Amino acid sequence: MPPPMTLFCSKRDRALVRRSSTVLALQRPQSTLYRSCDDPGVQRTASLAETPPVGILVFVPLDTPPSQQTQSPHQDRLPHLQCLANGLLSDRRDRITLIDAVAASSQQTEVFANYVLAAFPCYFMCTVNRVPINWVAYVHSRRGSLNTPFDWALRASTTAYTGALHNDPRYTDAARVMYTWSLRGLAAMLSDTSRATSDEALATAISLACFEVQNCTNPDSWLRHAAGIKTMMRLRGPQAHLHGFGRAMYIVYRNLMVTAALLSGEECLLQEPEWQDLNRQIAADNARRPDSSAYTDVAERGFNEISKVPGYVKRVRELLALPSKKRASLQPALLRDVLAARAALRGIHTEFGVAVSMVRAGQNEQQGFIGPLPFVFFDGFSCLYVRGIRSALVILNNLILAMDEKQRTTIEAENRTLSDGIPDVVSEPKREEYESPLTPPKLPGRSRKPALAIRSLISPQTREPPTSNMMDRLVTTMGMDGVRVTLLE
């Protein structure tokens, strides 16, 4: 089935459209879903970056069967999505002509860059030079690809962002339709063994997962994507993510893998030795760069330690469920492992603070940049990274307290200090529906075993619009802002 097309306007692409398969559809307005901008019902909106206008035209090609045109639950709203930007269409006779059409990839790079800088400002700016090919460069290199599943995934994200930016639900509905088209295309790619582990397949899956985190079409949809991405990455192997665009995909998505592992009650794939080696190789490559800094090395070592936290949570939960005698025999070794992990993270917390101070000390107070990196991004990245370390330390403290009651006073005092750097939305969810099912209430006269409760902070109730920096917080805190682990006694 040829998918519907979304056209991003640019004069440069008019010649391309003259040769495209959309000619017949454009010449027969009764068979397409569009309206002229002269229609008073069409709203005019400003360009995302105050540059020449970027328009979106959504229509169904002539050869799309009517049964397929009505499959989407949002299809009935498509006629309202056809022309949403200034200057998209113009014709003296109120007809769409060939000269009014544009190729879908026209300004995709610009729109995507605006979206990235809104959703991932600090993380993108502080890692853009640590990858051979960043996301924006990769998107730019694909101009002209038109209607691949990856392109539809990008358009879903950027269109949802546009809808939130202009408070226009028509864009939001269009984004969900594009998401569905991308998902169907990805399913076809995964059924082809030659493409299932390609960069494009993984990039599509990651883009769809990020769309779900931001838009929450279903409460657990992003976790389903995460499970599929985990399988794809395992099949690709660590070395596929050391070079090229593979590293950029890994660098941004590995943080959400930690969140997904915690919420799924599993160990994180990235704690395995070969993936730990990958992180060390990436750190070594960064160290050889002329603009390298000690803080990047510390940050990589910190992620290595945090990727082990889901495994410790899983092991402690399993330990707490054992009979008392068996638990007593296994607990000392596990307690030592968790204590060692906490000590390592404490050291990294201190090292990172020193490294950041050294970077700042070498700069004149009036200078607005650290090399090419503005202070605002560096400061934001540093604060969020430290917050992730502190959140992980709180989790490890709760694991220790579950195994060693004698440390209660010390741990509770330390957790209060660590939680000072964690926002209320992370430290204490305000709605019961965010919580995982709790253990049964304590019965009179009987003691209840301690238990760990894991709450997801990525849900329809907690989600923020795509224009917010929620994704920046999630990835820069190494996934810690997406989950809360508490001890129930």
C-alpha cells in the first residue's frame, strides 16, 4: 500500500514534484484530502524558526483503496490537516497546480533540528561532537528519501511538536496517523532479514519509541518498543554501535534502556561485559579528541555503573522473596556487591564535580562559551547528570536498607540530602495510579517482609508536551528521571 504523503514546502523541490507519482493526485482535487489556503477555515501559523514558511500537505494518493483510507481512528479528521501553514498553496482559480507542490524532504532537516533543540537541548549539544555522525546530520544526508518508515517516524515526532508549539490538535492527530504508517513500514522491514538489523531499522524503532515516551498513545507502548530495540541491539552486537551513526543511536537510547530494565524487572543488557567494553572504547575515543575533557570520561564511567543498577534491584527483589534461611546465606555476598556499587558511584559523583569545576575554572567569567559549547548547555547537562547519579544512589541505599536494617539512620539521613537535588515529581509521585501494585496490607500480629515498589514516571498522567525538555531530562539523568524505586516496610 503506498502510504499517504506529507509535503514540506520548498521552491527547490518543485521540479522534483513534476516528475513524481503525485501528479495525477494533485490534478484531481476531488480524489485528495486537501484544502486551499484561501479557505477561511484554514489557520495560518508562523514558521518554527521565523524563517521562510514550512508547510505540511497531507493527502491520500489515488491508488489508495477506500477501505485503507478509513483504517486509522484519526482518519475522519484528516480533511482538517491538509494545509496548516502560511503560503502553502496559491492559485488564481483556487486549484492546486504542479507548481504549488513540494517534495516531502524539503525542509525536514530544519524542522527536525528545531525539534531536537527543544526536546534534547543539553544532551544533544554536549554529545554532538562525541559521535561520528549525529542525528541531524544523518537526517540531512537522507534528503529525498520521501516516504520510508524512518521518514514517517521523524515526521510523526516533528508534527506532534508543531501541534504542541501552536496548540493545534490537528497536527497531533496527523502525527498519530504518521506514527501508524511508520510502524507498519517497520514491521515490513523487520520481516526482511537483510534489513532487520540495519541502521535505518534501528533508527526507526528508536524514533517511534521516543514518540511514545512523549505522546503515550498507550501506557506501556514505549516499553514494547524498548523490548524490540533490546533484541535488535543484541542481534547487531556492540561493535555495530562503535562507529558511524550506530554510535549516535546508542549514545542517546542507552539511557532509556536503563529505565526500561528497571520497569520490566530485568537486568539491563548493557551491564554485560561486551557492552561495558563498548562504553570504555567510546570513552577512549573521546579522550583522543583535541577538545576532550575529563568530565566526558567520568560521565562514561558513571553510565557503566548506573547500567548495573537494574540488575541489583532484580537480585534484591528475588532475595527478599526467599525463605529466611536461604536468604541469610545469600544476603552477605549481595550486600557486599551493592555496597561496592554505591562506593563506585559516590566516587564518580565526586570526580564529576571536580572535573566540571576544572572546566569552568579555565574560562573567563565573561566568556560565553567553553570552546564551541555554550555555558547554558554545559551547566544544564552537568546538573542533570549529577541528578541521575544521586537518584541511583538513593536506589542503592534503599537496596542496602532492605538487607541491613542497622544502617537505617545513616541511610535515611543521606537519602534526604541526595533528594534535595531531585524534583518533587521524581522524588514523590502525587498520584496513586503511577505506582506499581503494592504488597498486601500488614496483618495484625504479623510482620511483613520489606519489599521494593517501582513506579513509572513515564505515563499519560505524567507526560509533558513535545515542546518540553522532558526527553533531555530522561536521557541526561541516564534514565533515572523516568522511574522511582522505594522501599515498602
